[in-house]
Amino acid sequence: MKYAITGAAGNISKPITEALLKAGHEVTVIGRDAQILSELVAAGAEAAIGSVENADFLKEAFKGADIVYTMVPPNFVVTDWIKFIDQVGENYAAAIKANNIRYVINLSSIGGHLPTGAGPVSGLNHVESILNELANVNIRHLRPGYFFHNFLSLAGMVKHMNIIGSNFGGNGNKVVMAHPKDIAEAAIDELLRHDFTGHSIRYIASDVRSGSEIAKVLGSAVGNTELPWVEFTDEQSLEGLLQAGVPKEQATKYMEMGQSMKSGKMNEDYFKHPPVLSNTKLEDFAAEFAAAYNKL
């Protein structure tokens, strides 16, 4: 089988590519930087160097593929985040159609059922809808929980302010979380089996905890057993993101995503179709959090 994998050598795309190569498949890995892809090329992958924002490039990069893995890369310089995500989705659809590809694994997110009101995740809903318009293409949308690694950006808050928090997670509000390793394993499983038909969804979650539980586990990992989870107002959350250097467009969308998590809308479809939790728990991730904390 021949696979085309987007996402360069990221935390999910790299182990996907390595697993497919180990299984004896041909793999084209797509990214902007040849140096970043050099390790995968040395392992046997073919590199396609270019941007997913370029529709013609994608059509060429997907040529000959039996199965593709699609994801929207982060972009912190665009002024209209949803428009950017939509355009990448349109480019993927055009490349899939042009190459008559029959199987697609698409990385979406928990909350992917929400066309509005979920910040950047609503853009991923649009991508799901765009891909679902393709005829005679089998598509599995992966909807993982909130990435554990998002908490790494809060290590400075913990170290310098002795608190952790956001505009969600208070009053027992549950946060559905996923480790990139578990997401990669689910994607590898789907890519190798490719026995799905039609348009379907697979939720991926590693752990489900409240904000206070998150604070206790991550705080204990850095020697702060009394670390509190603070639920910020939306205004405080936005201001904090802006002070951290996040552009206003993205900061506003992240605040909106937090609002959706707090209201329960983000997780409502997940709890209707809960998966078996993966093996990686918050306590396992805590060692990674502590390593980031100790580097500050």
C-alpha cells in the first residue's frame, strides 16, 4: 500500500510514518522543511516539500496514494483562522478527488460536531463537512480529547504564580484529554486496517479529570501538592493569552473553545459515544510536565 501523510514529523505524524514504514509500506511524508523530514527520509520515506495551502502541490503529493492521513497544521500568523482551516480542507478534498483516493483518515477534535462556538475546533467541523461531500470516499474522522501537551504552556504559570487554570475546569467540570502517543496509535490502527466504510467518527481519550484533579496531579509532580486550579473569567483568559504573545485572532478563538468546554457543549457528543480510554493517564504525562517546569 502507498500512504501520504501530512503533518511533517510532528508528535503524531512521525510515529505514524515510522509504523507504516516498519510494516513495509510506501510512505510519502508531507511538510515544509526538508531538514525536519530528513530522519524519516533516511528511514525510507519519500518527502514532498511544500505547503498544504498550495492546492496544486497537494494534488501532486497525493499522486499514487491508496490512503491519506490529513490534519490541519497550526498557523499563528493568519488573520482569519477559520478561513485558513476551511481553505486547507478544500485543498485536501480537491487533492483526494483528483487522485481518486478511496480511504482517508482525518485528524479532527473532540467538539468536531460543533459548526460554530468552539473556536478553532469549529474550523475542524468545517473540514469534516468538506471531506464528507466527497463521493465514493471512505473517511474516518479521529476526534481526540484536549491534548495533554496543551498544559505545558501553563508550566510558567505554575512556577511563577503557584496556580494553574483556564476559563474551564472549575466546579468539577470534566476535561477529556488525550496524549499524542495514543492518538498516533489509533491513527496507525485505522491506517493499517483501513476496513472502515462511509463517513464515520472515532473518539480518542486517555483520561478524564476535573480541573482540581489536574492541578493535584501536575502540582504533585513539581513538588507543589497544594497547587489550586483557578477558573479564570473569559476576560482574564483572553488577557493572559494576549500577554503571552498569542495573536488576538487566535487568543479569541482559544477563549471561545474554553467557553465551549465549560458549558459542556464541547464534550456533549463524546459522552454520547464514549470510547474505551487509552492506557496513558495524567500521572504518566505529569513527568513530561515536570521536565518542562524544571527547565524554566
